[in-house]
Amino acid sequence: MNNNEEDFSSSSIISVAIVTTTTKMNTRQFRDWIKYHERIGVLFYYVFDDYDYDDADESKKNEREKRYLLGENKNIVYFNAKTDEALENERKRLKCNEEQWLMPWIERAKESCNAKLFVRQSQHVEIAISRAIRDNIEWIAHIDIDELLFPLDPRFPKTLDIREYLKLQPDLVDAVVFPNYEAVPEIKNGVKDSFTECTLFKKNYIHVSDKEKYRKFGGLIKRGNPNYFLTYANGKSIARINPKLRSNGAHRFKIRGGSPYWNEVTDRNACVLHYPYTKLADLSKNERCECHNTSSKCFILDFDREVYEKFYSPSLVSKVKETVIEKETREEFYNKRVVFPDRELTSKLEQIGLMQRITTPSALVRS
């Protein structure tokens, strides 16, 4: 792998990589995602493009954008996860396919494209780990392109350099869990650009210092939704590269063989910022169901399932796509369940520690 920005021959500099599987690459978002992570010290990326471009024009546009992005950054290793035959053969030979933790998901993937994506992510992490060993990478994180690592640490408050952060981790630490914060849109129908416009976040329960206030006021954040967060709540981890390192689902790592010496710690300050439903158009991501199920069994998360059942399930009789009535229904649902337009309420939730205003990522992307 070529290093185009820094000399990593010095043992004092930590090398960090991110592996991601994307189901449809938004070029601007991806470029900003790379820009942000480069500015906090991540210079290596393993990108698995797992989207099936059925439309010829869309496919050509994606190819042009991909060539542009890869031409800009030599440290992005790109995999066409849909059409690369060699990659498909490599996936079939992976050890994880025969391990108990993944086998139930492989079986479930026969009937659920969301489960299939989970399996692909796990396989891609294993492939990326093998490449990272070859490329002399020291730490690796698995996040999506709607997530930003935020390595906040009171020991160096003026910088977000993840290499400095990881350098301070004791040798006995194998992985660090970054609890997730979830971005909250504050304007009707959401924002146009997630990373620059969203600065308000629901804090993870682990980082809420006053648990009594969480129990008392958590309902103000749920607002009829099934969970405190719309999506997951168990964070993401970054792990020290080890020849026995493997994925443990989409959020964690483990050591192959079940070593009792695996040491994972949860950070009290750093987090991963997640931007899942910051735009009204994000509701439509639940329309993509490759296996054409007539129920919501494809969807793992409650809110995803609810959106699918309400707006996109083929079982909806007399459904007419993109009618004015349907559009208004989606907008009404989104603004009621996702958007937080009441500044007085959000200020109160910030004061009691359930929400937090974080502006640094927006400034780094804009600059």
C-alpha cells in the first residue's frame, strides 16, 4: 500500500484503518466521510461496494465517481463486492463461514437480505483484517459511511487525532468500544447534508451520568418510537490487529479460538457519531429488499421494520407510489417521529445530559 501523506516507518506513529461495506455510495457523503477521518488521523480504507447497479446510467455514473475518488486517495482499497469473482471465491473459503456465531445468520440470509448484508459485513471484515496484516496496519475499525469516529479524550482536548488516542491505550487493551450517539435533525423534513448540518445528538446511555434523569426524561426522546435510539445502541469498536482477530458481528471484534485473554474496554468519552435518519429520503432505504419479502422479517431493527411495514411492504393493498397523499403521510410520520424542532425541549435535554451539541465534525468537513 502506498503512503501518500505521512511516513509510517517511525514506530511512534500509529497506523489506523477503517473497513466499510456500502450498499449505495453517495459520492459527496463518501468524500466528506474520507475527509473527516483523514483529518483525525485515519489514512487507510478498505471499501466494499455491495450495491447492484441495475440501471446502466447509474452504473456508469458510479464508475466515474469511483475513479475520481480512488484517483484522489491511493490509500483506499476498493472491492466491487457484487461482481468481483475472485472476491466471491475468497468469501466462500473464509473460516468464519464455519463458525457457530455466524452460521445461524448464514442460514437466515437465505430468506433475508438484511441478514445477508450482516453476513457480508462479517466476511468483509475478515478479508480486511488479512489485508491490514499485510499492510502493517496496527488498529482497525468497522463502521458505515453514515458514521464518524469521534475520539474525544480529556487528556488532549485540543485535538481529535485518533493516533494519539490509540497510542495512550495500554498494551493489554485489545479493543476499545466507542458508544454510539445518534444525530437528530432539527428542521422539518430533515437536512440536506448530514455531516455539516446535524450537530445535535442523543447521548448513549453509557455516557449519561445521571441514570435517574435518563429514566425520568428518556420518554421525551423516544416520542412513541420503540427504542431510545431509532437504530442500534451498542456502539462500535476499534481493535488492535492480531493474526487471530476476527469480526464478532457488525459492532465488535474477537480473537479466533475464544481466547480468555481478550480485553475489550468501553471508553467514557469517545464515541461514534451515527447519522441514520437525518433526511426524509432516508426512509426510502427500507424500500430496498432484494429478496422481495411480503413481510418485515428482513429487517433486524424495530424502526426499520416499522417504516417498511408502513410505507413499502408489497402487502399494502391499493398502494400507489409517490402519490401526494403518500408523500404527505411520509412527511407527517418523519416530522413527528424523527425531527426535534422544539429548541426549548432540546435545550432542556442538553442541560440534563441526554443530548449533546457536537460541532467539531461539521467544522472539519466544512473547512
